[in-house]
Amino acid sequence: MAQLLDIIKETNKSAAQILREFVEAEKLLWPLAAANYIGLEKVEEKSFQFEEFEFRAQFNPERMRSSVAEVDKKSIAARKCFLCNENRPAEQDAVAFGDQFLILVNPFPIFKTHFTVTCNSHIDQRFIPNVQSLLELARAMEGFTVFYNGPECGASAPDHLHFQAGENGFMPIGEEFNRLKSTARKLYSGAETQVWAFDNYLRKMISVETSSLDEGLRTIGIYYAHFQAMQAEKIEPMMNALCSFSEGKWTIHLFPRKAHRPTHFYEEGEKQILISPGSVDFGGVFILPRREDFDKITKEDIVDILEQVCIDQSTFMELTEKIWYDLNWM
């Protein structure tokens, strides 16, 4: 099986070009993927403008399976793991990344080029033991944002380690971060690394820019250790992450949270909105698989949903003050 880094070296093509060609090749061989990527042309979007940023809502009925996935132990035990190699469709080809990961075309896309990056071993979804792989993958897949959904934070297969990736520019967060970081609360500024806390962005966000893999890992490790202590009852603190690499540096967005799904998900009738926020939603695009939810969702709903699933300001201040201290004094 071809390795992504070998293909880049041998063809002198960019990762973005290679991976776009991979999607096109899969669409020729895999009717399900072809139909769903064509279906993206009919996906509807609308925008909600806030004072300095926007959220978009996307009506995407093919994402129903992911949005309503049962992730309790009993439900997981009752189904075959759809990310294990032996259970994948025969038409689903792969590009290898190292010995541990395979890059697969996601047959239920949100992005025009959407990948699931699966571990070759059936091991649980965990962030900190695999965060170096996340950063290395983002560097290799320059032009794409690689993201991680925690086991209680949008992952539809919490029993099988995986990332996802989609082309840069799809989520509003990319442009907004570059514009808003000058007014965010600075937690650290060094020669190779800068860290910010975003208090007034609807979601709580800690952002890292770094040209150093080691400093990036150290910063993430500090964040994780303090947040884990604040959610000691959890196997893993509730979080999502977005990571991209461009012009020699990583941009990492970390989203600490307190709930898997908002109350809207469990309501009945008109009050129900089927949304299970993951990294793409935190990136600024709410994915809604039902027409009625897309039609009725409001700015007020977006504010309420994020308020319910994100940690509150006092908890965020406690977390970021501890991070500030460790980054500047330890």
C-alpha cells in the first residue's frame, strides 16, 4: 500500500493534489461515495452573523447516521466496527500514513474532500497518546485541517482511534482566528510558540501557533493535564481539536467542553433539534441532517447549544490561568 509521504516525494505533487486525485479515483470505483459527493452539490447552507464572526448551518441528510450514533457500551458491543480494516467496503481503498494509520475517503462527506484517518489497530479513541500523530499528520496533509472528536464529543466510533480531515477554508474559524487573535487573551508568547484564550467566541477556545513540534506537544500536554484534573471522573476530558499546518507552523485549536449533546437533541416534536456537536460544528459549521432543523434553527439556538456543551467562563478562567502559569513560570 502506497505511503502518502512516498507519493509526495516520488511525484513532486502536493499532498492536496494527491489527495484530491485520490477522492476522484474512489468516486469512479465506489458508487456510494460517488453518489454522496454528487449529493454535496445539493447541500444547503445559511449563515448567521454575529458581531465579529459567523456560524453557518449545513443541511446534510447523509450525516444522519453520524449525528444520531449510539455510543454507549451496549450499542458499540452490538455492532461490527465500521472502521476496522476487515469490515470496510471492498471498494474503499487507502493511502498509508506510517505503519499505524490509513487515510480513507469518507463516504458521507461534509467537505468536498473529506477523509477519515483510521488506526490499523482497534484501540479506543484517545487524544494525548496520539497527539503527536495528529500533528505529524497535519504537517503531511498540508492544505487540510485534521480534527479529533473525543469519545463523548462527536466521535461516532469511540471504540476505534481515528481522525478526520477536510480542506482548509471550509470552516469560518480559519479566517476568523487570523483576524481575531490580536484581541484574544494572550497566554504565552515565545520565539516559536504563541498561545491565546478566546473568551467571547461563543465556544471556549485555546489556540496554539507553533513552529516547534516539541513546544506544541508540551503546550497541549499542559492543557490536557489541567483539564483532566478538572474532569477527573472522565476517562478523557471532554474536548475537540482542530489542527492545520502551513508555512512551517502548526495552528491548533482546542475546545474544552462539559456535555456530549444539548437538551435540544433529546426534546420531542417542535423543540427537538438533532445536533451532536463535533469539531466541525466548533469550527463554525453546524451540521443538521434534518430539513426541519435546518429551517427552524436560529441564532439564539446556536448560542444556547454552545452554552450547554462548552465549559462556563469561570471554569475556563481557572483552566487558562493554570496554563498561563505553567507556560510562563515552569
